[in-house]
Amino acid sequence: MKDTALRISEFKDSIFGVISKLARDNSAVNLGQGFPDFDGPEWLKEIAHQKMQEGHNQYAPFQGTPFLRQEVANYYKHFYNLKYNPETEITITVGATEAIYLVMNALINPGDEAIVLEPFYDSYVASIKMAGGVPVPVTMHAPEFSVDPRELEKAITSRTKLLILNNPHNPSGKVWTKEELLMISELAQKHDLFVMSDEVYEFLLFDGAKHLPTASLEGMFERTITVSSAGKTFGLTGWKIGWICANEKVSKACRLIHQYITFSVSTPMQEAVAEGLRRLPEYLPGFVSLYKGKRDYFYQEMKKLGFEFKSPLGTYFMMVPISSKTKLSDVDYSMKLIQDNKVATVPPSAFYLKSTEGERYLRFCFAKKEETLMSAVANLQGL
């Protein structure tokens, strides 16, 4: 029998699935995979049910329902003064992960290079490779997770097609400063690069941190492809409603692929998310307060356990240094915690291609119920 495609020959099971299985097998508290273990707002679930009862149950237009595309356009205008045409520049996708896949395959030719800032969300590299591209890692150096401008520019070659930016950043919790974003935008314009800006945690910001969309920087609107989703904002990751905002040419290329993969996205969920986006101004303060409370509690407890690190300004993740606790690598230490302390985390070396810095950290997700976080803290007391 002939073998499967060479393009996936190097692929392994996602670290998230591996850790979640180990957590189940060892009855461990799962602070690994990035999703809440509690539900999103009741009012939004009720709207989704209402949309089903109203008959929004057949295929949506492949580019997304007009209602949702309009509301996506409205919130970008309201929050960031970015003006996207919902007819030609906004595409609804099956979560941000499909959006990433579409962007990579819409832009990359075989042999093209794409810069990934490590640590990275693992879907970036997989999508680049499936498009026939070459991922080129540039390290965000711990503990500040900053990028050396000279190192970044040195990684750019005549084959570089785009750069992938994640802001706020998973797994570090970093929120990029305006100065850092300007450095990246200047290099993108100097070398004529696209920038895919993954902004799914755009509203999970703490301690006065502000989100500055890459597309809002001078000269960047046309070359930035913004990816975001409703899953993180509404705590409903299983709904898988994401979107791409890009210029008309790039949007058309993404849509051509999208129509042959998923064709369209869940109609009642799209309609419900559109209603949810209308309520963002009144919803967000409580949403941020809820997650800030979880962050503050877990951060203080980790400090009591002897871990020293800065509290993250965004997302619902913490990159926790482990060197003061063990000589083991992140993978081995995470296995020890799962088996001995019954707490599951993600070893972030899976998010690096070049640097070994990730071996000195573990990533914890604090988007969990109070009792879940308390159980994890209790289990970690033995450290």
C-alpha cells in the first residue's frame, strides 16, 4: 500500500491533546489546554437557542452571514477606528485555527518563508508546512519575551513572504507595546512583508494594558491580515466562530480556499455571536474583572509556592519559570507534576523550533473555576 502524504510526515499529535489525555489518565487537575472549564454567558446561549427556533439552521453564505460580518465591521470601527468593508474584507471561519490555515495557504507558495516568533501557537508552523512554506523562527527572549530587532531583520530573506504576530501573546501573556509594534511594522514595510496578526485575546487585558491592532499602525492596513474569534471573548470556545479581516485581494484568496474546505460556518452560532458583539461595551468590564480575579488569585498562590515571575498583562496563560524548583526539563517536570502532584500543565518547548528557553518554563492556564484553581494549588503544595 502506498504511503500517506510527505507534507505531514513530520507531524505529531498536538501537545494540547497529549496533555489533556495524560490529565484524564492520571486524574489530574487540567491547567494545560487553553479553555475555560465553565460556561460562557447565559444570555448568549439563550440567543443561540432563539436563533435556532427562528429558523437559522441552514447553510450560511460561505463568506459568513451578513449580520455577523456587519457586526465584526462595527466593532472594529467602534474600538479601533478601523474601517473594513463587510462585503469584501471580512470572512467568517471555523474558529481562528481555520483562519490561520486559510491565510497561510492563500499567501504562501512552496519554498516561501514565514517568520514565526517563538514561543508560538503550534498551528502556525503546521499551516505553513501544509502550504509548502518554510517556518523561520525568531526568539522572543525570556523573561520579558522581547524580540531583538537585529535578530529579526537578519532572519528576513528574499524568500520571506510574511511574519506572524500574536498579540496579546500566547503562551507568555505579553501585550506588545506600541514601540515594539512600530519596529515590526517598519521592517514589514521595508521588506514588503505581509503580517498575519492573531488577536484572539484582544479583550483579555489587565492592569491598564491597551491593545493596539497591527492594522491600525501607519502603512499597515493593506498588508495586515487580522485574525480573531468569539471563543475567547465569550468563553465559548466550542462554538468555533472566527474571522479574517484583510484587503479585498487577500480576502478573496482566503474565501476561495474556505469554500472548498468547510464552505460555511454554523448559522445559528454566527447569528448569536453577532448579537453578542453588539453588547461588547456593556459585557467586557465584567468579563475582564472575572478573569483578572482568577489571574490575581493564581499568581499570588504561585508566588507563595516560591515561583518568581511577572504577572501576565494579557490572555489567560502564565509562563512560569521552573529552574528554582528542578533541574528537569519542562517535559519531564510536567510529567512529574501530572503523575505525582496531579496537576497538568503544558511544556512550552513544544512552541519553539530554535531556542531551548522553553525548557525552563511551564505554561499554566488560569481560565478555570475557583474550585479548580484551588484544587491545583492544594496539589502543588508538596513542591
